[in-house]
Amino acid sequence: MTEAKRSVPNRPLDLRELDEPFFAHILKRLDELIGREAISYLHPSKRWEYPWALERARLSPGSSILDAGCGASIFPVYLAELGHQVTGVDLSVPARLGNLHGVHIDYVNAGLTNLPFADESFDAVFCISVIEHLGYGGIPQALAELRRVTQPGGRLMITTDYFKDANAEIWYEGEGEPFRVDWNFFDEEHLRHYLLQAPGLTLEGELDLQVDWNTVQPQMRRFHGYPYTSVGITLIRT
Ligand SMILES: C[S@@+](CC[C@H](N)C(=O)[O-])C[C@H]1O[C@@H](n2cnc3c(N)ncnc32)[C@H](O)[C@@H]1O
């Protein structure tokens, strides 16, 4: 990557943005929050994804928000601190996380392909690093559900791991023995197929998927050196 991509709203991660005031301000607070507890953590990609998503969401005060596939993320806590009405949904939710931080979050145990919420319940939906875990087959139904529960005109901020070639053999290198990764990947072709053609959801603004795979940041090398990064896409519910 040779130049910052900040002017293009939908784009791969650029960790250099973390030093910009908007990102740095949010990250300072997120670091303070996770310093209080041992549940949440901030993977390098999340340090970019949360501020990117928040900037893209352009939330009105007191918005009704769904964090879809929230896990034990600190992001819903931060959103609740800002005064929004926050719901977190996941197959397994950290029900006490809001209390721990003195904020109210409605945590709901459910899968994204069958959400227990009324139509048009939320002004905005965040889905951060989740769709790669749904299996390709689950993505259309999950997107249909996320669309259903979003207000017309509402935004859906999606981030996912982004690879040079989704058909490559990819091994995970973390703690313990390396293993061949079995979750689904997105390269440009898969991203366009699964996200940009979803019925009733339209890309907001321009999209730049160019990545210099030779200079992807070292922090992002957890797949035996296989080049990957993260990408953020904003869809509008039509
Ligand atoms: C990589 S974690 C990301 C969690 C969180 N969004 C964050 O930023 O830290 C992926 C999450 O997706 C959730 N997930 C996977 N499949 C799901 C499904 N079908 N329905 C709901 N949540 C799912 C997992 O339980 C996990 O918490």
C-alpha cells in the first residue's frame, strides 16, 4: 500500500489510519475499557474495524443498534456509552459484560439466519468479523435477516477477512499446532458475489479492493505468511 485510502469509504484495512485523531480517540477509550476486564480483546484488525464502522455508520444520537455476532466484543459497550440503545446477538453472548462496564446492553442468544427481532427494529447494524464464520451457504439467509430487521435506509456495516485467493490452501498459525483453516474466505470475486449482489442491500459509495499483497502489515500475518487483510463494506437497506 503506498497511499492512505481514507477517501474511499469501502476499502481494505490500512493500519496507518490508527494514528489519525478519529481512530486514536476511539482506540484510547476501547483500551481503557478492556483494561478493566479479561473478557474482551482487540485483535489488530479490530483496532481498524471498529472505528471504520463507527465512522461509516453516521449514527444519530440515541440510535437503535444491533451488533450481529457480537461475541465478547467491547464495541457494544462503547456504543452504549455513547448513549445508543444497543442489542448484541450471538450464538453465545457475554450477558454480564454490560453490567461490568455500567451500561445497558440487550444480549440475545440467537443465530443470524433466524433473528428473533421484529422487522425494521434497528437504525443500524454492525456485523464485525462474522460472515466468514457462517459458511457460504448461510450468508444469503443471514443477509436477508439483517436486512429484514434494519430500517429502510439504515446502514449495515460489515467487515470480514479478505484474501488474495479464496481457493488457496490456508493454514492457521497461532497457539498450538497449526491447522488448515476450514472457515470460508473472501477474495474479490467472493466478496462481490456474496455481499454486493444481496437482494435489497446496496453498496453505499465507492469500493476500492486494491491491496499491495507484498506490503500487507506484518501484524496481519497469522496464516503461515499467507497474505490476507480485512475489508469494510457498508450496505444500505433499500
Ligand atoms: C471472530 S468473532 C467476532 C466477534 C465480534 N463481532 C468482535 O468484533 O469481536 C465471530 C463471532 O461470530 C459468531 N457467530 C458465528 N456464527 C454465528 C451465527 N450463525 N449466528 C450468530 N453468531 C455467529 C461467533 O459466535 C463469534 O462470536
